[in-house]
Amino acid sequence: MRLPHNSNNLAYVRSLRKNMTDAERKLWYEYLRPCPYKFTRQKSVGPYILDFYCASAQLAVEIDGSQHYEPQGQQQDVARTAYLQAFGIFVLRFSNRDVLLNLEGVAAEIERTILMRISK
């Protein structure tokens, strides 16, 4: 299934790719980029931009900063997750802290989820 995207986001997506957070940069260069499963950075899906997306596993990996733990951020994340689930996309969320301090554990969880999703 082809995912909807907002072509108006293209310049913003490019900007996000160039200006990744420290946690996004660490996850991308130390695990996702060399990962045998192809990931895309800053994937536009409908009105949302996913931090990382693996099409073969229909998996979104989101790296959450402090704003995601505020009530408004949590409400937005619930709506975003519901939207993505309607397209069969599973969302994994990790905090910046998780990635920066426990990359090995984060990578293991991503790999477990990929294997579970592609074996369906």
C-alpha cells in the first residue's frame, strides 16, 4: 500500500534530516544506517513526519524529547499513533535518554520488533 504524504513538507523534511538531534544522530549512524533492514529518515506520512521508518516491517521509530511527556504532547502522540496504525504501521517510541544511554537495548528492541513484524 502506498502511504499518503504531504509534498508541502519536503523542505522541512530536508531540514530535519540535516539537523538531527543528538539522539537521532546516534541511533542513525550507529545502528539504523548500517542495519540490514532499510530505514528512511524523516519519512512524511500524511500530516506527520516520522523520525525513522522501515517499510519492509511497516515500523516507525520515534525518538521523543521532553515535549512528548507534556499532556499536549501525549495527546498528539496518541492521535499520531492511531493515524499510523490505520495504515498498518507499528510505532516504537524511545526517549532521547534511552538512545543516548542505552543504545544497545534500544537496538535490540528495534530488531526484535522488525523480526516479529516481517515474520507475520
